[in-house]
Amino acid sequence: MRGELDSPRPGTDAAVPALLGMLLLFALRAWAELRPSEGHTSGWAAALADPVVRRALDAVHRAPHHAWTVQSLADHAGLSRAAFARRFTALVGRPPLAYLTWWRLTTAARLLRTTDAPLHSVAGRVGYGSEYAFAHAFKRQFGSAPGYYRRAEQAAARPTVPSGLPDVVPLDGAPELTSS
């Protein structure tokens, strides 16, 4: 990292964010490895340190579109349904299907912000069989319909033209000069 910052070369603009991402990953891993040993019995560190819960979380994250049930997640994790549900809820802080819904909608929000995929496609990618059911759940979670959310996020991401600059730039790229 120091070499990239001290002596920028071609590709530095891509290397620095990648290195920062790796640094963050290593810091989070170190934090997660220390937290359970400090006596913490719940939260993300404890959930990720628990192999049973981590298997279920990995499955949900890899395939949010899958028709998961508490039983299928318990089978995937290798526990009985009741034991799995208690353990997952205690460590993650919400029941398995509530977490699944949250993850699906969080993933959908990211897709709405970063892609132009049609709403029915986003709904299917996160496990909703109908656009209506998806829109209803999304509105309950985020307070707005998915289409409105996408438009608002895109509008917020659009750069604004600083005051004093022309609103319209001619095709040749030169600003139009007007006499006052």
C-alpha cells in the first residue's frame, strides 16, 4: 500500500481500493477471531465463529432465491429444526426466516441501486415468486416501492451541475456563450 501511494504507477487507481478492501477484510477477520474469546456469545462475530450457524448463513448468502425453510436450513447446518432455530436466533439476533427476508430485501436494494434489471427479475433473483409479493415486502422494509426506491437512489447518485455553469452543453462540447 505504501509503495502504491508513495510512487503511483499505472494501475494505482485500481490497486489502492483493492488493497484497502483486503486490509478491511483482514481487520474484520482479526476482530471476529478475537470477539468470541472475549466472552461475547452473540452478534456477528459469534455467529460467524459458530460452524453450524455459519453454514446456514453461507447457504442463504449464496442462494437467497432458494425456497429456504427453517427445516431445510437446519438440515443444511446439521441440527434439528428446534435446536437450529434457537441457536441461530441467539447468535444472529433474529429468527432464521426473518434473517432470510432481511437478506433478500437488502440484496434486492443493492440490485436496484446497481443494475437496470427489471423488477420481476430482481424479485426472482432474491426468491420472490411474484413482483407483487416482492413489492409488498420491499415497501414494508424500506418504506417505498422498489421502482420509487431505484429512481430516488439513481437521482441521489447523479452529479449535480455547479451553479454558474451552463445547464446544456452543445454537442461540440464547448459551453455556449451568451452576451449579457
